[in-house]
Amino acid sequence: MNLGGRRNPSRSAGFPLSPAERSARRVAWRRRRARRRAGLIVVLVAGLVLVGGLVVKGQISKNGGAASTSAQTAAHANSAKAGSAGQRTVALAAAHHGPSLAKLAATTEAHAVNRALGYASYARLLTHRRREVALTFDDGPSPYTPEIIRTLRRMHAGGTFFTIGRSIGIYPHFVAEEARDGFDVGDHTETHPPLSALSPGAQAEQISEAAAAIQRAGAPYPRLMRPPYGSFDAETLGILKAQRMLMVLWSVDTSDYIRPGVARIVDTAVSGATPGAIILMHDGGGNRSETVAALPRIITLLRRRGYRLVTVGQLIRDDPPPRNQPPPQPLSGAI
């Protein structure tokens, strides 16, 4: 019997084989057959990998690059999970699809800040065209920061953290996590002084040292800055313009820093929300357990009212500060 063009190993061309010889030839023949089959499998797998690579490359080219493809995938996932009122922000989509998209989101928001700086020095209550709200957290990082990050991440909500330089030195890994997850990391000075009480040189030092700490921790150069206590003057605005930062105030103060109770924090945040609102909370500067407990309820109730929870950068990108804003007025009553 002829198998695959080769002679049966049980027969010899001219003389009979012994049982041991026949057994050895059978083993050798089976090994050759196994090697041929393995070679065919390798070739088949390589071909499938090549075809798959070409298909993926074609899809990437069609959609304008890998980042665009991932962003579109994230957008579809958002709709399925949260509905139209609770879609993820671009920044959070970036966080869930790798560092390259996080960098892309930060770049687009930086461009939006640059455009706003062309005519505005601050943001407080943005346009009313979209039902978007920005949750912001001051005075961190602190031991309460990780739970706030986890809540925002779990509920697919955007957040902006205004960080203090000296606290970054204690918890730099929390700032790195904020940036990696696609949240905005803003400047809140090095030691949290009222800026209007400082000389121009001291103000500039406070802002630049905190910015350097943010970068050392692994986050991008901050394009957003919140003055402690809402305290600033004309010198502050000039320094921020020179450093290409937009001052971010707030339109809703939850007063969570005085620990008024979880229910009061929730009610203040939700009742004060309007399209374009910037809501002030804290992840540092004291016991923030009430803020941690209130946050999931705030996100749930705002979404029920049709709001999307975005970063300040995305809020500025989607609905820039109005061009006819009055001059900024210092705020007070918040840490």
C-alpha cells in the first residue's frame, strides 16, 4: 500500500525485514508525518495572522488612525452602558483605551484652552447649549482621593482635580492615576495661600512649583488653575496668561469642607446644577468621608436630570466660555 507517495515501511525492496526493523521504520514514518502536519499548521496560522493584520490595518486607515478607532469603540460602549444622558467623556474613553488616547484627549483639551485664552481669562459658568456639568475636587491628593477616583471610574463620570504641590509630594501616585484614567489635573498652588495676599513674584512661584510637581508625578503640564479660596487679583491673571493657564472658578459650592452631612452635599450639588455648571467639592484638606459617600448619589441624580458628567477641559472644548463675560470677581468661603 502506498501512503502519500512513500512506500509502506512494513515492506522492503529486496528482502524481508525483521519485526524490530519494521517497528523502527513505522516510528520514523509517523514522526515524519507529524512534522509535516505541524509545518502545515504553522503555515496556516501565519496566513491567518497576516490576513487579520491587513484587515485591522484597513480598518484603522478607514477611521483615521488607531486612536480614532478606539474612541469610536468607546463611544458605542458608552451608549450601551449609560444611555444618552450618561455617556462617558472623551477623557474617560481615553483612560479605558490606553495612554495614547489619554494623551490625545489631553491634547484636544489643551487646544480648547488655548482658544479660550485668546479672549477669556477665566471660566466659571459656561454656555447653556449643552446639558454638561463638571465635578471638581480641590486640595488633594489625599487618602480620600483613590475612592473618589474609583467612584468616577466605576460610574463612567468625568472629574477634574485641582492639586496642591506639597500634597503631590506625599501622594504622587494618586496624581499619576488621575492622569492615566483620563481626568483633568489642575494647579491649586504649592501651599494653598490666598494669592491676592502675595507679591507677584510669590504668586508666580506658587503656581509654577505646583505645575512642576504635577509633571514630576506623571501628569501633563496643567492648563487649568484654581486659586485657593477663590482669591486672586490682576497680577494673578497676568501670571496665568504668561503660563498659558486658564483660571477656573465655580458656580456651585457644596461647602463639603465644613462637613454639613451627606444629604446636604448631595442636595446642594444637584439643586445648583445648570448646563455648563462647575461644581466645587474637595478630596483633600481634611476629613472627606462625607464627600466620598455623597459622590455616587450626586452622579446618579444628575444623570436622571439629563446631565453628562465631564471634565472641565471637555466642558471648555464643547462649550467655550462666552466672549461677553464680565471681569472675574474673587470668590470666598471655600478652602
